[in-house]
Amino acid sequence: MSVKESSNTSTTVCCYCGVGCGIVVNKERNGTVTVVGDQEHPVNKGMLCSKGLNLQYTVNDKSDRLLYPQMRYNKSMPMQQVSWDEALDRTAAVFKTFIDKYGPDSVAFYASGQCLTEEYYVVNKLMKGFIGSNNLDTNSRLCMSSAVAAYKIALGEDSVPICYDDIELADCFFIAGGNPAWCHPILWRRVEAHKAANPNVKIIVVDPRITDTCAIADLHLPINPGTDITLNHAIGRLLIENGDIDIDFITNHAEGFEQYSAIVFERTLAESAQICGLSESSIQQAAKYIGDAKGFITMWTMGLNQSAIGVNKNLSLINLNLITGHIGKPGSGPFSLTGQPNAMGGREVGGLANLLPAHRELSNPVHREEVQKFWGGSIIQPKPGLTATEMFEALNDGRLKGIWIMCTNPLTSLPNVRLAEEALKKAKFVVVQEISNKPETLAYADVILPAAAWAEKEGTMTNSERRISYLNKIIEPPGEALPDSEIICRFARKMGYKGFDFENAAAIYAEHVKLTAKTTIDISGLSHAVIKENKTVQWPYKKKGRPGGTSRLFIDKAFYTPSKKARISAVPDTLTSERPDDDYPFILTTGRIRDQWHTMSKTGKVNKLNQHYKQAFVEIHPADAARLQINETDIVTISSRRGEVRVQAKLSAQIKRGVVFLPMHWGKILNNDLNRANNITNDLVDPISKEPDFKYCAVNVKRYQKP
Ligand code: SF4
């Protein structure tokens, strides 16, 4: 039955992970909403995971919502309710003063992969096109930037080649550094169903922990943390030795194979197995499954991305698709699973410190000129702006004076988070644009701007498979809260800039669409109306193109590099992370749990979701725990060179000895910040992607004894 949009029933998309499930929202007479999965949405066909199913509670519970703008003239004063004009006039005056006195690079916007595409577009236009600085970055830097950089190197552009429908066409999956059973559940259900219907489909899972994803694995490789490149190279070598490579593809559509071949033969299988902590036979088995496959998909997320060598880890994995020719054909390809709901849409509009709209490059003078002419603003600077962690470093050393934090909670999510706290203490001016009165950032704000939440504004998002969906505005925002794009446009007008008087989100989208014409993400056939009519579409979506857009890229084997050939990269396997030593003998890895999302500002409001894990914990192997005289539920202190965490012990033989795991969701609760994993993580970043090393640092673990 077709979902009939009415005043009470609307369709939208889940605001959590990058799977991008369709949702039908019903508005009840009392103004509350209920949600069900959209049976007609091609992504989820009616299914929702625990987080999506409980979205209604986050919408209906308005008890923590920010309702009106607030402001104070110094940080010792309490916040006062003010009008939108007062808040934005003051903010514009302070920004103008900083820009006049210290230059445009003295201010920055730190946004979020949860922003809608239209919101990303206007803030990017404001910062790069009018303020004249590239200091716009987002929390997608913490999540996807290594995959973005690797795609650019390997394929010539940040372009996910495949689509979800390829899942049912593949017969081998290699899942590295991800737990999609918990973090991309609906996508994973498709893999499970495919495996159940086709038992010969092979699933290889690479993870130092035995996760729920391993439940259907034919082969689990419990790799030593940080050794993915060594493993991928060892598999590459075996594929070459076994003759399981695609010579035609390598010869005609790729470059770099000779250097690659030389580097993967530098280590013997025995050496690689020893480094990875795996048996030789298990690596041989993985190579055999891949070599036998007719359709081969590599999938990965944060285990590869959030690393000081994240780009190289990505490249070493993409190499496996390239040397076997498993790309640009049904059922095959490298597939980075997006963490956030609209990290992809943000990149479409150039919403990172090194990008311009439609995947244009800041470093390219032609690209800068095209965008500058189109926007009609100030000169676009060639120098990349400050990335997420760099912004907080720059606040600490005084280069940056003002920061505007939009829809993200850096005081829980940034690595080595005490540096970020110090930074916000030192900042001369902090604007926080938020829906909730809970985030710790509010304590440092000079101006607080209440934003509309999911279901309270319209716009678009793009999921992991380049699929663009429209989100309806279903209910009014509470109090005086406004959509993020409206807030940014009002501010831009206060700054005196032209080109921010959009009638609505559709008009913003129309402008974004124009900038994509003749680029690789060309969506020149698209508008809000067309998306609504088609339900969802995948980019590129050209005028007179295929209805529904483009499901698969590189079918013609013409990659986006200058030579049109894919690049096979001979990356070194040297780990640059902080290594364990006598003082800090354990390796810490951090990650998500099934029922929470990011820093819990939404999912933490839902009782049902809080039942999965009621509090933060550290997962430790029973043998390590026994040596340290730690029992289940004991309170333990996990310390690093940067700080400490104190949480309950969870003994589990599903994690490797010498490794401990902390969930990343918990922040400061009632002045207690000892649940916060990022007290101890390392702010080391990948030199190319600038993505932090959340998955590897040295820690010590001790049973806590009350003083
Ligand atoms: Fe939402 Fe992701 Fe769950 Fe789908 S899988 S319902 S997009 S959280």
C-alpha cells in the first residue's frame, strides 16, 4: 500500500546512522508523533533498528529543549533570555570585530554530519564565500575523512562506487574495523538475509573483538589492533601468488601494481601472521574466499578510519578490490559505511575545511574561481581551513578567537577532550547552536541559539550509497527554535552579506544543484520536488538521466583520476600510534554500543534504549582481569598519559588479551566526567585526513580502591 502523505502522515528519513532508513511519521491529535518503518523506502523496506524504532520518544519529550536565544556579556554572568535580533546582532558585531582586528581566520564554524544538506550549504557559503576563511569543519572529520581521502587517491574522487542492492549480488564480504550488526543494523540484516538464503556466501570479519557481526561469519580474524595494512598486504600477496588477480583490469584500468607487488612481497606470510596475531592458515583461508568470489565487497567503518594511519589502512583495503578487478560491476566494490546520517551530503556541498561545493578542491584555482563567481562574495582562499582538532588547538594558542558550534557536542566526542575544555575556557567568544540544554559546551557559551530538531524542519540527506532522501517538516519546533539554515541565513544578513535571502530550503537546494552541473556528482536534474516525486534518488542524477539516478559508479571503468585509471597504492604498514609500554601496557580501543547514538543527547532520553547498557563500562579479557585481581562489575581506573576514566569492569573472552574497549557515548554526568572515554584517547591524527586515532592508544588498567 502506498504511503499517502496527509496532514497527519508524512515520510522522512532516520536521523541516526548513514544507512538512511525511511520512516513514516504519524501525528496524533495530542500533537505527539509515532513512527514506523517506511515499507516503500528502498533502503529498509519497513524495517527499523532499535534506535529508529524509538525516535518518537526523542521527538515527543521536549523537557530538555532549548526554547529561546540566550546571551551573556561575560562568563561569570548567568545567561539571559534575549530576542533573535539581539542574539544575532551581538554575534555579528563580535565576529566583525574579530575579522577586522585579527583577520577572517580568527573565527570558525564547527558543524555536524547530522546537519541537513541545505544547512551545510549555507554555512559553507557563508564561511568560505563571504567571511573569507576556510575554517569550517564538521564532526565528520572524526568519522569519515580517512575514507574520503583514500577514495580520492584510489578512484580520483570521494565517490562510493556501489549501492545496497549489490549486497544481494555478492558472494564474499570482507568486513574490517566495523560492527555493522550494531552500528548499521538494517544494512546488516540484508547481509544476514542474503547469507541465510545463500549459505555459500562467505563472510570474513576482521576485528580484535568477537562482535555480533561475527555471528554469521565464516571466518573471524581477531587481528592485533593497528595491523590491518599488514593483513591486507598478506592477502594481496596470496592473491597474486594464487593467480587470483584480474590481469586485464590491472593492465588496462589501474596503475601502481608493480610498486604494490614489490611492497606486499616484502614480508613472508609467517611474518605477517605473527605481526597480526593470526594463524597463517586463517589468512590463506581469507585469500581463498576472496579468490573464489565472483562478487566481492569490502566494507569498513571506524576501525580503519579512526587511526593515525587511517588513509593507508583504507588504501590497503581498496587495493584488494582493485587487484581482483572487483569494482564497477554488480555485486562488487569497496564500500565505506558512513557513520552519520548526512556525512555524504555535507561533502557534496563542500562542508569540510579542505573542500568546495560539488567535490571541488580549494587548491584548484579554476574551482575557486568558479565558486567565487557563482556566489559573488569575497575571494576564496586557497589555504585549507582548520580541521576539527586543529580548531581547538588554535583556540588554545590564541590564533582562533571565536567559534560557533553547531549541532555537535565536542566536549564528549573530541579526542583528549580536556584540551578541548581548556580551549573553550580560553575562547574569547563561543556560540552554541543546539536543540538540547544538556551538552557540556553550553557551560562555555556566550550566546546560545535554539535549533529545530528532526521532524521540525525540511531538507535533504544523503546516505552511505549516495541516496538522497527528503525529510518533511512534520511538527513545529518548540518555543522560538529555528531551523539551522534559517539561523545561519539570518546571521549572514546581519553581517551584511547578499545571497542569503532564500525563501525556503527548496531554494537553497536549487542553488546547490546549480553548482553541481558538469561535476562528477552532477544532480542538475534534481530539486526537492523531483526527490519527493521519486521518493529517493542516487547521485549523479543528471537532466534526462536514468530515473532514480545512478546506482553504481565506474561501470565503464573510467575512474576520476587524470589517467582515468584507478590507483593501486603501495602503502607502508608502519604503525605510528602511541605504543604500549611498561607504564601503559594495554591498548585502548573505543566504539559504539547497539542502542546509543553519539553522545546520547537523543538516545539517552529513551528508557528502553538505556536498558541495553545502563552505564559506561570497560571490556577486558578475563585472563587480564584475573592478573589484575579485577572481578566483574568492579570499578576500575583506566589511565593514559592524558587522563583517566573510572567505570565498571565487564569481563569478556570476546576481546583479545592486552586490549580493552570503552564505549564512546558517555560524557560528563552531574559533574562526573569519569565515564568519558575521551579523557584518555589520543589527539594524534592521520597526517592526510586529520582524523584522530580513537582506536589505538596506550593505557593502564587498575582496580579502583577508595582512598
Ligand atoms: Fe536509523 Fe541506522 Fe537504525 Fe536505520 S539502521 S533505523 S538509519 S539507526
